Amino acid sequence: MAQTPIGRRAALRAELLGLLHDPQADELEARIDELLATVLEDAPITAPRPFLLDEEDEDRRVVVTGLGVVSPFGTGVQPFWDGLSSGRSAVGRITHFDPSGYPCQIAGQVPEFDPRPFMDVKDARRMSRASQFAVAAARMAVASAALRIDAASSEEIGALIACGTSSMPDVEEAVRTLVQRGGMKISPFFIPAALPHMPASQVSIQLGLRGYTTSISTACAAGAQAIGEAAEIVRRGDAEVMLAGGAEAPITALSLGAFCVMRALSTRSNADPARASRPFDALRDGFVPGEGAAVLVLERLSSARRRGATVLAELSGYGASSDAFHITAPDPTGHGAARAIRKALQRAHFDPQQVDYINAHATSTPTGDLAETRAIKAVFGEYASSVPISANKSMIGHLTGAAGAVEAAATILAMRHSLLPPTINQEQPDPECDLDYVPNVARPAEISVALSNSFGFGGVNAVLVFRKLP
């Protein structure tokens, strides 16, 4: 005798639950009931509910309680947010050196940076510009989080600060000295200044952090990976608190020349720098270099609540993948980026339709922006045209190793202020980049769940999912 729909539903349900071997699957049982009702009784499918950990699981939930930013808009979170929310470009002609003769002569430079409020002048002279940025951002983040660092707590506080390259200004100066004056005239502080992990170590030294300290150097994905991996360090108990982010100061003749010969940089708008970076626009012709840093304070939700800290956002998901395609070009299909997005959403227990905002990697390169658009479409399907997407690089340029951290900070600020920063310089639509990029003007919006994408040279992809807590 054939089973009734109710009988088939019961049989399927029993089989699925048997495969789970989980005696505490109440939430999952309810979801299975909904899906079986849909399959067997044609009930309308509902979007999955956000997965909310129970109160006793607060030790597994990692939250952001502090932010510090050094950006082309200036030093501090407020000038950074003021610039982004107003849709103003911080790109201008390079002043660190004379860029005449280079196809690209513009960058997003940090204006009038003064390290003295954040460190001793003597110490500042012995560290790279990127390390100075990192220390400044870290001190601002700690102040923002009202985090107390003393002899006891310092052993459980660590730092994971990404840097995409070694310190280009110090490398350039050392080579100049080698050629002009000989190797024995090179500064004894060159190696300690130029090491890629030194921004993390300088944060540890300057702030007295004796916990887990390390770095990541995966080019443009490094800042996001630093935050994602730091959350895992906290989650597995290797640190109570992590200062995580990225720092970069690559605006030198050496770096500019190297990127120019790669034909990676924008060259059309030297006379009008503010219009150079135009992610997703049909006239985009390469990225604009930038410099800066951002540091986030990460800790367990239980720890934040115990000390009465303000929770800025929950870092609820992190996904990483590799294109395994090319040393600089992204996989044009976007498959690798899509895998990272899916992994991040799966770990956060969110459905794509629950995402309210995407902060795009969007470097303003012809291939990169198209690949990211394809990745978003692959994951979000029909919903891709409904989710707002914006590109901070249209205003500040590409901060390479710091980009993912700075854009994570921007994502959290957008959630906090209920405002979508725009993608500026949207003038000529690209028919293949046809999603909602929040063109030119900021837009009010309630943002409960947000994605921040970062994709680097070598095919490294990293995606963060942030959630606003009630």
C-alpha cells in the first residue's frame, strides 16, 4: 500500500534525524519540518531564520568592541566616516615624491599624519610608516573599546596585523644608500622596520601586549584574513582579546613604478584625481594606490558583557578560498570568490536573502569588478539585484594589505549609522556590472547583516559577515 503524504513525511523526517546523531537538534528538527512541508505539501518556502546561539554559548561568539582608523581622510574614525558618508574623494596628486614621468601620478595619501600623540618620537623614527599607522589605529581602537591593559590582562591580549608587503619606503631608502654610499651605510633599523610582521610586533611592544601575536601577508585579502583568523584565535581560547586589522604605506617611486609596469593602475585621470577610481563603471581603467590602517578589538560576547563594553557588531562568519588561477588576475568566473562568500554565510548561519548590504572589494579594475559581480550573482541569484553594494575604494583608493580591515570598519560604521556609503564616479553603466552599487549618493538603510569582501593577488579570497546585535 502506498504511503500517505503524512506517512512519507514521517519516514523522511526519521531518516534525516537518524543521520544527524544529534540528541539536541530541536532547532534543526523544526527547520526539517518546514522543508518537508514544502516538499510534500507545496507550502511556500520561507527564508531560513538567523541562527542565534543560546546564552550559554556566548563564549563562542566573537564581537567587535573597538575601532581605530588611519585613512586618506585623516586620522580617526570620525573623519573616515564623514568622508565616506559624504561621498567625497580623498584621492589627490602624490606629494611623498615627484610622480612626474609615471603613467599614474595619484594616490589616496594619509594627510598630515603625526605619530607623536600615539608613540614616542624616538620610537617612531625607528619604525616604518605602516607600523606607525598600525600603532596609532591600535591605540584608538583600545580607547574606543575602553579596554584596560595591565600586567595581568596583557598576557591574554594579542595582535594580528596584516601587511601586504614589506615596508616599501624603507626598502627604497636602503637600496638608494647601497647604491650611493655602500652597504655598510645602510641603517641598522632597516631590517626591523621592513619585516612584514613588524606592524603587529610594534603594536605588541608599544601597547605592552604579551599574548598571541602574528601577521598575515596575502596582499589585498590580508586585512580581512587577519580579522577572520584573529576571531578564530579568540574562539579557540588562545587569547581573550585580539587587536586585528591591517596597515600599509606603499606610496613610493618603487611601488608606483612596479604597479605601473604591471598596468594595474588608473592612468586616465591624473588631471582630475577625484574621478580616477570608479569601481563597476564602464570607464574604469585600474586601481588607485592608497595607504592607511585599521584595527578592530575582538573579544568574546561573554567577556564584552562582563566588562560592560559597547558591542559594535558581531563577527558571525568568515570564509576563505583560493582561485588557483593566476598570480595577479582573478578567476573571471568568480567561482573562488563565490566559494568564500558561501562559506562565510554558512558559518554565520545566514541565507543570502538575509544580507542587507555588501561592502565590495571592487578595486576599479576591468577584470576584478566583473569577477566580483559574477560571484555575487552566483551566490545571491535573483536577489543579487536587490542587495545594495558599495565600494569604498572609489573614495580612498586601494589600501592593499590594509584594505580589508579599513573596509570592515566601514561596514560596521554603516551598520551603526544605518547609512549605505556610496560608490562614487558612477557615470557610465557597464552592462555586465548591472547590480545596485549605491551610485554617487549615500542612502539610508537598516543594516542587520552585512558582508565585506576582500580578494588578493594570487587568488586569495576572504569574506567577513557582520551582524548587528539588538
